[in-house]
Amino acid sequence: MSTASVQHCLARLLVSAADRRELRADPTAVGRRFGLEPEELATVAAIDPDRLEFTAGGVIRARLRTLRRMFRATGAIGDRGWLDRELDAFIESDIPLAAAEDSERWLAEGQRFVAWLRAREDAYRAPHLVELARLELLRAELLYRPAAERASAAADLAAGLVAQLDDVALLTGSAVSLGAHVRLARFEYDVLSMRAGDPPPARADTRLALARRAGRASVAAHRLDGGTFAVVEALAGGRGPAGADAASALRDVAALGLLTITDLPGTGDRRAAAPAPRRSRVPSMSEGR
């Protein structure tokens, strides 16, 4: 029961009701389709069908529950029942992947679901729903990755140090970077208004920086103008910002809590080690936010 063919067959049986029905009706056809040896097919065919249905039902319910909560706002603005229909079709076709941490497994599943929606958006002509799903996925990444929580504490320190600077030009020569608690994204729609429950908008280029808040299981969304977005985008790409307004833009970005700083000239004794992040429970992926 350790061959790749057997593992693939079992994984499909857990997600596909059609495959389970076929196993009951014609085990030989299942074995042929998955390339099983006779002894492998005999082992698979011997699985108690009621137990298989019970196990598959538990897996499906867990996936539905988590994805519904991850994409709650997206489901709320679409046609009634559309999200459940898409989730049912996605789960029927997608084999869940193993991961060392449950949160990483659920985040990977969310990523695959967004990719699924993007591939199918023409089917229901609602690209604004895909954009909102992208926003919710980015929020989930910041909420459930420990590195984001740790980086948010360092960003609080950076904001305090920058506020003390007499010469903002020092920022362009210091080791500043976008923190791991930040996600930078452009959207074709005003996804923040959509998430607040407003009607689907017309297309609108929207530039956002999402940041995990220090000590809290929440995410702030900041609208950025074109110049500030360019500065932050340069940092995200590992490039130092340039231009006459770069230092001032960096100060604004630091004040939003988006930066981490490892070496800030001119602060002297005011530099301090980043405080240990306050111990706070990272919410379960199955909990509401």
C-alpha cells in the first residue's frame, strides 16, 4: 500500500464521490484507471465502503468549513450559493496536500482555490470576486504565519526609531526592508469597499499594503498612492528606494508599521533590540476572524 499509484487512488477516493461509486460498481475499472497491480486492487477493493464514505465526509466537511471562513467576505457578495457551488467543484477535483503544519496545509489549499477561481472566472463573469478572494488569501497568510507575527513587533520598533530622526535622508542609507508581516498587492477593483459590503464597483486600480498588527490577530490594510507604492515595491524586490522623495516616503511607510530596520545611522544609544513579540495565541484556521 505504499506505491504512488495506490496513494493517488486513495487520495482520489477521499475527494471524489464518483470514484467511490465506481469502486463499488466496478473495482476492476478503478484498478485499470489508476494502474493498480492485482494485489493492490484487492486491498483497495476490500476497504469497507461505509467507512470510506464516513472518512471522506469528514475530510470534505473540514475543507468546506475552513475555506468558507477563509473566503467569507467573497461568498457574501456573490450570487446566493455561488461560493458553495465553487467549493464543491474544487474539492471534488483537488487532492489536499500534506504539510508539516496544519496552517500551511490550509493556506496551500486557499492558494489552489484562488487559482481555481482565476481559471474559471470567465464561467461566471465576476472577476471582482476573484480579486476579493485574493485579498482574503493575503490576510490569511499574515494571520497564520508565525514569521508575520514576529516581524510585526520589529516594525513597531522601527516606527519609533524613525520618528526620532532629525534627518530623514539617513533612511536611504540604512538597512531597511519590508517586513515579513507585510503583503503588497495591486487589484483591479476597490476590494476594500467590496469587503465592507458595498456593491461590486467598476474597475479601479487599487494599491494596498497589508500588515499584521503587533500583538493582535488582525491585519491592517493601507491604501498607497503611486509614489509610495513604488518605494514599497522597491523594498519588496530587495532594491533600495531612489529619488528625491524616497526618504520622506520611507518615513511615511515606517509610520504605517511596514518596515524593519537593522542598522539606522545617527540614532546612537537610542537603538535597541527588538522586543520579543507579546505571546498571543495564533487563531486556528477553523476559527472566525
